[in-house]
Amino acid sequence: MQAQKLISNVNTYRISSSNNVQPISGPRNVVINRTAPTVQTTGGQTATSVRRIEMKKSYGASVTPGASSNIVQTGVNSLMNGREKERQELHELNDRFANYIDKVKHLEDENRRLTEELIELKNQWGKETERIKEQFDSDMWELRKSLDAAEAAKVQIEMKINSFEDFIQESELELNEVNQLHNADKETIDKMNNLLADYENEAVSLRRRLTGLEDEKIKDDKEISRLKDEVAQLKKDLDKETLDHIMAQNEVQSLRDKIEFLKKIYESEVRELTALAYKDPTESKDFWRNEMSQALRDIQSEYDRRIDSIQHDMEAQYNLKIQEYRITQTKDSQETILLREENTKLKEQLSDLRNRLPELEARNNELERMLELLRREIDERNRNYDLERANLRKELSNRQAQLENIIAELQILLDAKLSLELEIVAYRKMLEGEEHRVNQKNVMSPSQARRMDVEDSVITRSTAGQSHAAGQSLGASSTTKTQITSSSTVKGEMSAKTSFQRTAKGNVTIQECSPDGKYIILENTGSQPENLSGFKVDRNVDTGRIVVVYAIPEGVILEATGKKRSLKIWAKGCKPSGTDDLECQDANWGIGSLIVTILINKKGEEKATHTQRTVYQM
């Protein structure tokens, strides 16, 4: 309901005069009312101007009829003088009133002109406002809805950020624990390597000692063999000498037996002769004495002859041997002396070795037993070391896989956190701009505020349209070499700078590489189909930390148009069901700060590359 505005100007003039003499006529009041014409404004409002001028003059009390003539005369004179003064005052007042009326007319004309201008401005302002309102009311409503949605999204994002920060803190704690375990594993591996080196050095020293002992044993075996040969030769010589001695003894024994036999014969003959002698002792006593003496002499001579013959033979044989020995000695006298000395030494050494042989055999057995124990211990330690090294390598690979997964998750969380922080900064800037615009609207007049809203909306739409057009042009670009650099900074947090560079030597390009390492997209930018049979995709992460090579199977062709213009190669386990995309055998293509993806043809030539560099700074 529209309210009416009443503009009222009331000017009141009061002129009072009081004397001791009151005229006969009563007080007079002069009231002038002047009302300006009513003005009907746009929107049904009414403006009215009312001016009121009131003049009041009072006189004194009336004179009673019983007053003196002096008083009457004085009163008449006073009345005349008063009337004259009143006339003059009335004349002055009329002049002033005429001037005032002229001023009022002038002001009314000015007010009328200003009112017309105001009505014209109001008419213009209302039409412009209605037009702008009709034009941008829907946009403002959408902006309010977007602002409310942004507020709700901001709250959700802040909640997500808090949860992500908690998760990042937990991940950092887990990462620190994993790093501590990794460092402990490294220390354990270093200790085990040092222990293994000590064992290997000890084994080398034992092998050297064993080699020395084996060499010494070989020398001892050779010496023993040589001594055994010498002992065998000496035994042969001894056997020969013993045989000769036995033969000589046999000959002596045979000669003694022969002598004993002859002695028995001779004794029997003597007994016979004695018997004969007893028969004629007197006659034959001298005869038999002579005969016996002669027989004894003959026997003695025969015995001496035989002994001399045997002795002569033995001396001849001995002399022959001595002669042979002397002949040999004359030939090898020096060697014989040396051989005798060496033989003596060898005999002494042989006796010593024979004495030491049980000790050496016991020592050899002990060393062989120790060597066997050491070999068993070394084999056991090697088995334990190999088992522990395999376990440590397995655990290290598991820890490295866990660490890579944690780093990948942390990288994803950092990227998500960074994107959320960038969105928060963008929302904050938008809200600050909105608050600034609202504050300016509160300070400005309604028409200027409307105009500012329109300008902000137009600028926002223009900026959004330019961004959308830039995104479309960027997504549709298929130049030979493309480099995109995105830099984002959040105050007090972290700045990340990621650059992508793509090159192609032909129609096939690496269109996209998933930041989380789930897929790679190849695209045909030419007008002819491209056969990718035998091509390979080589992906190198952080200069060899992760290397993934995938061979494209036979029969894969990229069409020039349609859905088969691009080819998506998924990591293992990431391929959606119901698609005919390819899938590699690795669980992830790899995540890192420097990722180089290369497409290689059958001849080993690089046909396309995709390089991603990410730099994080606090």
C-alpha cells in the first residue's frame, strides 16, 4: 500500500500591541491561508503545500462613560496616533507581505520546477529499475542460490579439509613410523652385511689356512712318499743284506753240520779203533796213538782247509763286494757321502716323522673335523643369511610397496587438499567480492547499486564465458607440441607447480595421463586410421624409480573418427566392466614428481611423448 506524503509549510506571524487604553472595538485577527495546488506524483503519492499567515492585534479595555473629558481627549489623540502608527505599520507589513508573496511565488515556481524534475527523474528511475530488475532478477536469484550452495559447499569442504588434515596427520605419523622401520631395517641390513662380511673374511682366512694346510699336507704327503720310497729301498737293501747274511749263516750252518757229521764219523771210527785197541792195548797202543794223531791231524787239516776255503770264499765274496762298492764309491764318492748324510738325516727325519706321524694324524683329523664343522657352520650361516636376506628383501619390497602406496595416497590427498584450498581461496575471493559489492550497494543509491549489480553480473558472465571458451580451446587443441603450466599458491600452506609437455611425430599423440596413474589415453589426430600393432608404451617415473613397459597387442587400430579414435589403456584392476579398453599387467602406471611417457613404434622410434613435472614448495 502506497503512503501519501504531505508537505506542509506553515508560517505564522503574530503582532501584538497592548496599551493602557483599550479601544472600543474588540481585537482583530487577520488570517491568510494560501494553499499550493496538489501535485500527484508517480506511484500515487500526493504532495500538498499549505502556508498560513496569522496577524493578531489587541487593544486595551474600553473607557467607561463616566470618564473625564481629558481622558477622552487623550484617548482620542492616542487613538489617532495609534491609528496612524497602525496604518504605517500596516503599510510596512503589506510591503513585507507583498515581498513575501513574491518570494513565495518564486519559491513555488522553483518548487514546481523541482517537483517536475523529480517526477521526471522518478519516472525514469522506476522504468530503468524495472527493466534492470526484469532483466537480472533471475540471474540474481541464481547467484543467491549459487552463493547459498557455495556456503554449504564451503562448510562441507571445510569439514572434508579437517578430515583430510586429520588423515594427512595420521598418514604422516604412519609415514614416520614406516620411515623409522625402514631405517631400522636398513640398520639391520647394514649390520647383517657387516656380519656377513666378517664371516666372509673369516671364511676366506679359513680357506687360506686350509689351502696352506692342504699345501703343507701335500708337501708332507710327498715327503712321506719319498721317505716311504727310501724306506722301501732301504728295506730292499736290508733284505738283500739279510738274505746274504742268512745265506752265509746257512753255509756256516751247513759247514758246521758237515763238520758235525764228519766228527761223528770220525768219532765212530775212533770208537771202532778204540775197541780194537782194547783188544790189544799193548801192541796197538802206540800204533793207534800215531794213527789217531795222524787222523786228528788230517781231520784238523781238513777242517782248517775247509774253514780256510769257506773263509777264502767269503773273503773273496766280501772283497768282491767291497771292490764293487769301492768301484761304485770311486764313481759316486761325493754323492755317496751326500746320500749317506741324507740317508742319516732321512733316517732321523723318518724317525721323527714316525714319532710325529700320530700327532700329525691326530692334528689332521682335528683340522679336518674343524674344517667340516666350519663348513657346516658356514653353510648354515649362509643358509640363514640367504633366508634372512630373502625375508629382508621381501619385507623391504613390501615396505617399499607400502611406502609407494602411502606416497601415492599422500600425493592424491595433497592434490585434493591443494585443489580444495584453491577452491576455498576462490570462494573466499568471491565472497569477499560479494561482501564488497554489498557494502558498496549499501553506501550507493539504489540506481547505482542496481547498475553495480548489473556490471558485476556482466563481468562475472563474461569471465565465466572466457574461461569456458579457453577450456574448450585448450581441450580441443591438437598441436604438435603443447605445454601447459598451472601454478597455485595457498598462503601459509604449500605451493605446487605442475607442467605438462606433449610432443608428437605423427598423427598419434598421448592425449592424457591420469594423475593417479590409472590410465593413459592415446588419440589419432589425423584423417587416416593408424595401426598400433607392435607399438610400446614406456613410462618412466622419477628417473627409473618405476618403469612400466606395455606392448600393444596386434590388430589395434585407431580410427580417424568416432569412438575408436582414442584408445584408453587401464592399469590392472582399474578397467571398468563392460568396456573394450586395454589393460596392462601392472597395478599402477606410477605416480611421481617427474613422469615421462613415450610411445615407441616397431622400429624403436619415439612417436609421441608426454612429460609431467610437479614441484612442491612451502
